[in-house]
Amino acid sequence: MTRQHPAPADLVLAGGPVHTVDPARTRASALAVREGHIIAVGHEEVRELIGPRTEVVDLAGKLLIPGFQDAHVHAVGGGVELGQCDLTGDITVEAYRRRIRAYADSRPDAPWITGGGWSMEAFPGGTPTRALLDELVPDRPVYLVNRDHHGGWANTRALELAGVTAATPDPADGRFERDQRGEPTGMLQEGAMTLVASAIPAPAPEELTEGLLRAQRLLHSHGVTAWQDALLGDHGGLRDPSPAYADAARRGLLTARVTGALWWDRARGLEQLPELEERAGALTFGRLRVRTVKIMQDGIAENHTAALLGPYLTACGCTSDNTGISFIPPERLRTYVAHLDARGFQVHFHALGDRAVREALDAVETAREVNGWRDNRPHLAHLQIVHPDDVPRFRRLGATATVQALWAAHEPQMDELTIPFIGPERAAQQYPFGSLLRSGATLAAGSDWPVSSPDPLAALHVAVNRRLPGGSADTPAFLPGQSIDLGSALAAYTAGSAYVQHLDGTGSLRVGGLADLAVLDRDIFDRPAEEIAEARVLQTYVGGERVYAADDA
């Protein structure tokens, strides 16, 4: 009987370690792709699928992994900001002075100077004032968001155009920093940002699309093949990126797989549900899928708006009367989440403080009780402080813990602006990745770019080492008992995030799955953990199509 040979593969990658993120077979050395799907994972036998038209990639010892998936990112906003006054990477006032002046001088006709990325630790108390911006740009409005995107820095002209004066009350979900006379200093926290941001002319549609494509190139260069955009809507200076996604998807320019999280307007209630349904349907096209709603339940610890179970401390170590802000009252949150869950929406929570985490889990629990278990896969992002009593609830409720691992390290915002004000007990409960993993929780991972670097390898480095890449060897590891092993960290950034995004055919390298792949320049499992962040991505594939190649790949 004559043996029938299978059809040749379109693509074969062989000759190097293949880390599958498949518990049944963690390692192989070759993989074959046909029509965008994986048709073989194995060793030398995979070469039998090489035909005359097969593209063959010699891994030559380099590591093949599933493509990274970013479960919490603001891609369009990050891409647009790359074309604005970009202050990322510097942490000194003098550096900001040079970059702001150079940007403003290079654009004398720009009606507004916008951008951001400045770090709070550069300024006393984390709060710059308008005086410096007035000196640098006295004749035009300036508005620059900070690295966390939970605060904005405005000059006098911007405040005037927005109508912000000493008589302007603080909004319920934010505040204006003020001097001793009650005059706004130019620093806007949380919801107060909207008053100035709304005065900025909206970017042209093509500017948003250009920002998306700029971001897509950057994310592909980091091996990212899919992401969840954590904010489709207008909020705090970020313009709704939905039109850019719709434009790119319909024009075939969206090479990544994207899920979008529609912004829940916390000033409104259940009346917005029909609008969310309509938007979700209109935006689901091609590689764009929208069936998620984003609820921001609190702020951040550095400006004392993260919602805590107990009060913050003051600069003298005394107990204050501030426990942060729950942006949505807990009883309303439970009602909203139950209704969203009943309509088939995934809920993506911003929950940073321990009270916000508890309130979000309570809402998930209510949805389970009211609706039964549905495959909507709720997830909580950030999780800076989690009370030990709430750690096991993630597994019990089927709520995914979406972590931003790059933040779990000693750095000035942590050591100077957070730990002294949350107290030693809460400080020891920060970023409990190890406890969550040991409890059986599903971990996903994201960057929150442009808040922090979009580089997954840097995040893996911190998840394992609990130290920033390139830092001093003398810097202590940050709560080292909460570190996780490299395999688990990589699984969070691939299979875990794929689960969150309902991309069940991705996140691991299995026969029948989609060929979303990344090639690293080394086997990070075969090197010291301290060298993880030194690796770089050489090639990225989505559906078997190469979407990025380094110059020397």
C-alpha cells in the first residue's frame, strides 16, 4: 500500500528550542504552519512537511514561543503620544525643561502643547506646578499627563481656557491641587483632568489611525500579537480610539488581534447599556472584537486615590481621614456588573487598592449568584494591594488576576510616594503574584502602556526577580516571596491573556491552534534569571504571516 504524504507546510521553524506553553508537551524543536494554523509540533519529523514552496526558518538555537498578548494596554493613546511631547524615560526637572522647550520651539504654530510621560518622583510630593510651564510656554496652553495617566499638569493659559479658577469645585472623582490661597496650582488629579482635557481640540481621525499603526509596529517589535485595549471611550485626556480601530480593521491594516473594552461612564447608570450593545456590535469586525466593558473602580496609590480598607498615613506617619475613592458606590457596582454579565459582557476592572479589589470581587460574586456561571471571564487589573482574605476568591469566583509585573519593584514612586503613606502592613500585601498563583488563580499580564514600558520581557524579568532590569545589584528584591517562576510568568503573558481575550486558539503552540509566534534571540530558560530582560525579539508572526523582523533577524 502506498503511503500518502500530507500537503507541505507554508512555514516551518526548526533547529531551536520551542517552548509551547502546553502542559502536555512543554518543549519541542520544530513547528509547521499551513494556512495560518499550526499543523505539527515536534522534532526532526516535522521537516517531512517541507515542500518546494515552504518557507523554512532556521532557529539556530533561538527560542520560539507563542506571541505575547497584552491584556491591558492603551495602544492608540500610546501611539498618539509618541508623536507629541514625549517625556518618558527621564525623571528630572531639568530634562523635562529641555524637552518641553525643544518640542514647543519646534512647533511654533501648534495651538496646544500636549503629551506626557513625566514621573511624579521628579517633583516634591509628586505635584509639579504651572509656574515652570508658564516660564517655558507663556503664550500657549500646555497640558501634559503624568506617567500613570491619573494626573495632569497644566499651565495658566490652559486653566484659563478650561475656566478653572479658585472658585471651581473639585469634582466628585478627583481634585485640583491648590496653594494656600486656594488657587489651582496646575496639578489635576483623576476626574479633575477632564475639565482641561475637554478644552483641547479633538485630534483628526487620521491622527488617531496613525497613532494606532505606530503603536502596532512597536508592539509587534516586542513580540505582541494580540492585546486588549483597556479604554474605548473619552476619559481624562485620552480620546476615544474606537474610530481608529474601526478604520484599521475595515481597511485590513489591523495585523494584531484586538479586543476592546468599552468605557463605563461612571457619571451614568444602566441607561447606557443599550448604547454599549450598539457600539459593541458596530465595532466587531475582522480582527477587532468588542464584548468587554471597562470599569475603573479607583485611582492610584501615589496620589492617594486608590481605594483602601483603612486610611492613608500623612507625611508625619499619622493616620489621615482619607481612604481613597471608590468611583462607583459598591451597591451600584454590584448591580451594574450583574446586568453586564447577564448581557454577555466581560467586565474589565481597574482595581488597585485593597478596597477596590474587594468591591470588584463582590460584584463578580453577585453576578455569579444572580446569573449563574457564564463564560464571560471577568478580570481585575493592577491589583497593587490585595488583602490576604481576598486572594483565594479569584479562583473561587473564576476572576482572572491581570498583573502589571513591571511595577512590582523598588523605585522612587514606590519607595517615596507609596510605602510611607500606606503603612507596613499594606506595603507587605503589594503585587502578590506568588500568593495568587499558589491559590489557583488564573494570571494574565499586561503593560498598561503608555503608563509603563510595553516590553513583555522587562515585565517577565521583574515577575521573576522582583527587581527592575539594569538596576543596581545592591537594590533589594521587592517582596521576593511573591516572585513567580519564568514558566508561570510567560504563561500569564501568553495563555493567560489569551484566555482573558477569548482567543482560545492562541496563547500556546498546539496542533490546530493559530500560528501567532515570537522568536527570541536566546533561550531565556537556559540563562540566569538576572538576564531575562537582555533578550530581544527577532521575529513576530500573526496567523503565520511575519509582521515584524529585526534588521539582523
